[in-house]
Amino acid sequence: MSLPKLSRRSRILLIIAAIVVLALLLGARLLDTYVDWLWFGEVGARPVFTTQLITRVVLFFAVGLLVGGALAISLMIAYRTRPVFVPISGADDPLARYRSAIVARIRLFGVGIPVLTGLIAGLSAQSDWQVVQLFLNGTSFGQTDPEFGNDVGFYAFDLPFYNWLLGWLFIIVVISFFGALISHYVFGGIRLAGKGGQLAGPTRAQLAITVGLFVLLKAVEYFFDRYNLLLSDRGMPLFVGATYTDLNAVLPAKLILLCISVICAVAFFAGAFLRNLQLPAISLVLLILSGILVGVAWPAILDQFSVKPNANEKEATSIQRNMDATRRAYGLTDVQYQPYTGKSDATPDQIKSDTGTMSNIRLLDPNILSDTFTQRVGRENFYGFPAKLDIDRYTVGGVTQDYIVAAKEIKTEGLTGNQTSWINKHLVYTHGNGFVVAPANTIDRAVKDANSDGGYPIATTSDTQNPAGAGAPVTGQSGIEVKEPRIYYGELSAAESDYAIVGGTSGNAPGEYDTATDRYTYKGEGGVSIDNWFNRLAFAAEYGERNILFSDAIGDNSKIMYNRDPRDRVSKIAPWLTLDGDPYPAVVDGKIQWIIDGYTTLNNFPYAQQTQLGAATNDSLNGVARQANSSINYIRNSVKATVDAFNGTVTLYSIDDKEPVLNAWENVFPGLVKPSSEISPDLRAHFRYPEDLFKIQRELLSRYHVSNPQEFYSQQAFWSVPQDPTAEGGSNPAAAGAANQPGYYVLADTPGQTKPTFQLTSSLTGLQRQYLASWMSVSSDPADYGKIRVLQLPSAATGATQVDGPVQVQNRFQSDSRVAQDRTLFNNPNVTPIYGNLITLPVADGFLYVEPVYIRQRNQNSYPQLARVLVSYGPKVGYGATLQEALDQVFGAGTGEATTTPPKAGQPTTTPPSSTNPTTTPPASSGGGNAALDRAVADIQSALAKLKAAQQSGNFTDQGAALAALDAAARAYEAAKTAAPGTSTPPPSTQPGG
């Protein structure tokens, strides 16, 4: 069979079409490469780009040449050793037509097929550049495995490369074998006609040698499989690592099979020169039988009849090794365990004495308040906040306090009408404006009623619209100085098309929106220059936007900003890092910096437990990046990265200068990561212990706090991570898909500490039970950063009284008659209740639960408002409009005073209410001769009158005084009513007006 002849014109058209297709394929890749090259130059990390590129190119050609070359050699040998005369079975013999077609275009088949195979192999291999670089630059861990005595670095850096290399060698041999097999069949070296068929001598030799190479590689694989046994999953789900069966049956079997494989390979090599294939056939049968009997049957028999009946004793050594390795691999070797009574009663004096925790109880839930920030401090429609706000601590006026923090970013989704034009979207509305903070333990309510216009964060913004000018602390503001409040890089800029063109000084440049009256021209270092036609053409093609090429608004000094999401920027510079899902902004030395935690991870630490990263870090939080569900068994928070919100500058800092995986990558990219000594004190003061690492450690600590292998095997002392009872289905333990409760950042003074510290905390319950088993926290304080503390409650097996866990406490909240009554009020067609984070705090040898309750109007522009606070300690539940009121109900009158912080000089104790003026209805007189109650009612009426007058005059000082008087009168009213329970006086109330 011959292929049809092509005319000269047809050949030319085919060549042109091939060139066009190749240009389209390579052109897009070259364009992306050029744009990336410019971006890496902007951030000063071009060596990262070139190192990756060179490594990928070398791997592409090396593996491509090996695979394609081996196939070409195999095909060439088969062609040159083909029989001179091949009988034809008949006129319609299909093989004869194929032979004629191939011989007519021997170069096309002999070169084209290997080249195509090499291209596919090279493209596949270049993605494994990290495995090769770690092998070339690996370091020592200084720790050895308990079985072979090898340094852990061998398993982390060398063994993965050997496995990778063996995999490609197997592919080369298999492809070569099938290439030779098909070629010999087509050219007559293999004939199926006749009894048993016929095999030419050269064919037999080539195929036998190829199979011999395969079996020899199998022997090498058996050698390395011995080390892979230390990552065996035979003991799953309980533990990972070489089990008793692996060590006493599989490991000897690997050595036996290794020897048999060598013998079998020698037999195949000998068979290549013998006319009889009986010896290779016998050796191959021996290899298969020994693999079944020695490698499969014997381990199964040992496991079934010896190990499983006595697993708690047989597996004790392996479990102990797993426990030790897991603690080392996940940083759980220095956990401080402390017995804790968890008592259910406390006196008011004990509560008041714990001022470090009580004065910092957090009321604001950062996972709920994004819309509240947007509506109350977002101002213009094109500003916005991430779905989840953040928590950090600042020292202002000598007082350290935790704050809800957020960067007021540009939100292009909020643009409307003509704002969405290309010029407005990319040249005018280019940046956010301001750093917003709100004290986490304070709301603006002075009137104790859920329907009042209070219940909102006291949020202040440092931006260019401040009366005193950008960068100047303003009286009554947070006191946190921000020198440059403009935000060009942020979490809301994650879209690929969300680029900004800034800095243009041409006469047609529209200027960037800064305030209602001012325009701004960017003067920072961020962005890539597009003041030349070549770059403009490149970016016009990259984004498919011709305006970039033809717009007169782009001229001298114009720059384009892209890859503006802080997490994306760090990921491109350090692709070997696993990044935490929640970047957060911080003011460091007067500049807004995004801080992102970076992890170095492995999945081959010997004997360490495997963890599914995505599953372990998944919880009820919204607005955070979800981790891929990859398997790891080693993790360190080795890098803290910062991204300047104004310039986009990316800086990587080492947290542990001796971390082996980080050291290996520093060898690959020297100078990329700065040593920990270069971290400024101001930056270090804003480091938080990362949430994803905390969740992984929490999950493992629920099991690996157990120290005895037999106890670990029985699992009786295991703990569980509780479900989030405030999420949908969370209060029902049987609900399908209920998410885990997240860790909570709090500023608290926990047992064993002498001052309040910023820490990440979580409850842990009994295994598949809801009672509280322990409470863990990890410090973010620079003095003992990363210190894990666990308050361990008495075991239920000792007969100790069980302490209710989060789900049980939430159920108690829901069943409280006062909550049930308000729930009926809240659950109406106009209002939706939202339960905030349920925080667990160790106070007075017991646990205090605090949960804010928000309400939200059911309309498009509504936003959450704090309505009530729930408190539980032991069996008692407090429920009030303020935290103080709820605490007084639980511990007695006056206890809530422990939560108040003395006001700073020159600052008001409350903020004035919003412009929506409430109409108020004072309570009626008791009418029963209760003088204290009547006096309180008169005081409330007087305070309301003063408040109304102050609101009408716009005097904020008088409003603050009136609100304070109203609050004091309301407290006196509650106290008098409690002292005279028989009174029928209705409670004070206010109704929203306007």
C-alpha cells in the first residue's frame, strides 16, 4: 500500500498550515514566558525564573532524548536485522502493504515516531523539576530512621529521585520493547504462521536483551523498595510505616526477589545467544512464582494468622516508631501538657481577678462583619473588604489590644454604570484607600436593647480622607499611624484580568481616583513599564485588549500592575512553598504589609503519619483559600512572606534558619530568603501562628498526645475536633457534612502565663463524643512563638464530672427560654439571626463560653448588627444585650465590670450613634411604691431627653455623656427590678426610627 502523491502546491499549503499551528502553540507560550520574565524582573526575582526555566528545558531535552533516542535505536536495530526474504501469504497480505509504505518513507517513520515520543516524554518530565533540584541540593536532617540508620535527608531528597529515575528507565525499556516487537512483526522477524510460529535469531536476541534489562531494573527496584517500606500504609488507618509483617516478611522477600531477578536477567542475556528459549522461560516462571509465593502469599499468611490475633503486641514497636516520627515531622515534640480541673463554679472575685482574659473577651466575629465594614466604613461603592476579615494585635498608648483589621481595597465588582468602562476600570479606579481597625472587644452600644441603633464595631480608617492628612494619627482614631494608605495589591485583585495601568504622565492620562476632589499619579516602584510599543503590544496580546495598544492615556512612565493578589505573588516567587489560606494585612513601620505564611512540606518522612492537607484544614470559615487535598507527612512554617500593599514588593523571611527543606531550597535559589536576623521587631510583633498549620497539628494531637503504644492501638484515649455548632448542622452531631470548628485568635492570659498573649486556641472533645476533653493554644507572642499548651481535663474513666463541649453548650443556649423567646422575635420575615463564633476561654479553673448573636435585616443592603451576647460557665447561662449584663447573670452583679478597660486620656468611652436617630419609649413608673425603681425610671427618662437634645444639636460630647447616663440608669433599673421581682413594670425599650 502506498500513500497518495501530493502536488507541489499541496505540500506548500501543508507546510504553511503547520507553521501557523506551531506559531499559535508556541506563540502563546512564548508570550506568557515574556510577560512572566517582565514580572519577575519587577519583583527582583529573575534568578528564580531563569533557574526554573533552565531546569525545565534541561529535563525536557534530557528525558526526551533518552526516550526518543532509545526508541530510535530499537527501531533501527529491528530494521537493519530484518530478514532479507519474507514469504508473502497472498496477494492481499496486509503486512506486505504496510512494509512497502514504511520502506517508501523510512525516514518519516524512523525519525518522526521517536521525535514525537520524545516530545511527549520531555513535556511530562519537565514538570518534575523540583524532584531533581532537591536531589542536587538536598541537605542532612541530623536524624536517622530506626530501621536502616539512614539520615532522613535520604528519604526526603534522594529516594524520590531514585524512584523517579527508575520510573523513566522502565518507560524507556517498555517503549523500546514494543517498538522492536512491532517492527520485527511488520518486517517478518516474527511470523505467526505455522505450528508455534517462528522467531528469527536477531529478533530473539533483541527482545531477550530488552526483557533482561527490564528484569534487571526490577532487581534495582526491589533494592529501593526496602526503603519505601518505611512509608508503608499496611497499618492504615491507625498508623503509617513498616509494620511487623513488612519487617519480618516483606523485607526479606524483597532481598530474595532481588537475587532471583538478577539470576533471571542473566538467563535472558544468555538466551539472547542461544537458539533455545527454555532457560529464560524457566527463569521468568521462577520470578513470577516467587513473587506470588514469597512476595504476596507469605506476608498475607503471617499477617492473618500471627499478627492480627496479637496486633497490640506485635505492632507495638512499629506504633512507637510512628508516634515518635509523627511528633518530629509535625513539630509536636515540645507540647506542654497541664492538668486542668474544669470546675463548673466560680466566685465573682475569682472572675474579676482574671483581668488579662476578661478585659479582652472578643465580641466581634471577623467571619461575619465584612458587609458591616463595607456599608459603614467602605464609603464609595468601589471599595470593599474580603469575605473574612482578620484579627491582629496592636499596642496603642501602652495598652496591647486585639483588633479586627482589614484593608479597604478596590473592588471592581462594585463598579456600576460608566464606572465599568475600560479607562475607569483599569486607569482610574486602580487602588484601595485605607487601613481599618476596630477593637475586638468593643461595640458602640450604650443602650442595652437589641433594637437600638448600636451593636456595631467602632471602626476607624487611616486613609487619605482623614482630616489631618494621610499618615497622621487623628484624635479619636485608632492611633495606628499609616504613612501610605493606598492599596494597589490585595486579596480582591485575584482575577487574572484585574490589572491596573498607573503612573502615566501624558496629557490624556485621566488620573487615579484618590478622593472626591483629588486625583493621584502613582509614584511607587510597583508595576512593569509599558511606555514602549513592544511591551504595549505584548500586553495587548496577553489580555486580548486593543485599548492597551491604542489608548492615548498610556504614555511616558506608564506601568501595568498584574498578579496583584499577595498570595499569588508569593506563590510565583516561591512555588516550592505551600501557602496558608489566609493572608492578613498589618501596619509595619507605618506601611501596610500583607503577611503570608509559607510551609515547607514532604510526603516521605519515614514512619510519619500521612495527612490529607485539604481535609485537615477544612472548617466552617469562609473567605479563605482552600488547600489542595494532597498528602503530606512533614510540615514546617519555615517562611514568613510579606507583600507591600503599595509597591507590591515581595520579601521572604526565614523563621527557622536550620530547617533542612528550606536549606535545600536556599541552595537552589541563593539569596531569595532572608535570614531571621533581618526580621524587624515591628514585623515580628505582628506574626500570627498560622491557622492551617494549627489545624493540622490539632488533628494529629487528638491522637498523638497518647504516649503508650498499646493505649494508642486501643484508641480509647483519642480526642476529636468538635464540629462548629454555630454553622448549619453543627449543633447536630449526626448532621452530614457539618464542618469542624475553626481555631480562634484571642488575647488572653491562660494558666501558666503571667500576662495576656495573642494566641490561637481550640477545644477538643472525647472521641466521637461532645464532652470537653482538652483545650489547646499556640502562642503568637515573639517571646515564646509556637509554644503549644494543652489543658487536659480528667478522663471520664476516672469518674470525674464531664465538662460540656461546644456543641453541648450551643444546645443549652438554644434551649434557654430567653433565647427561645428572642428567636421567635428574630425569626420573622424581616430579620435573620446569625450566631457568631463560640469562643472557649479558661477562666478561674473552669471554662467560660462566649458567643455573640447578630441580626440582619432581610434586604439587599443590610448588614449584621450585634444584638445579644451569650455566656456559659458550668450549668449557668447568661443572655444579655451586653457582655457585662450576661456575665452579671452568671456570676452575680458587678462581675461584668472585669471586662471594662479604663478609657485613655482624651478618648471618649463611646462613639456617637449613626445618623439614623432612634425614637425612644421610656419605661413606665412602677406604681407600687418602689422608690429605687421609680428613681431609675426617672433617670432613664431624663437621659433620653438629654440624648434627643444632643442628637438634634449634633454635639457628640453631649451625646456621649447622655449615652453613659442612660447606660447607668438602665443598670440601676435592672438592679431595682431584680430586687423587687413582683413588679409589673415593663422593661425599657427603644424602637428604631427613620
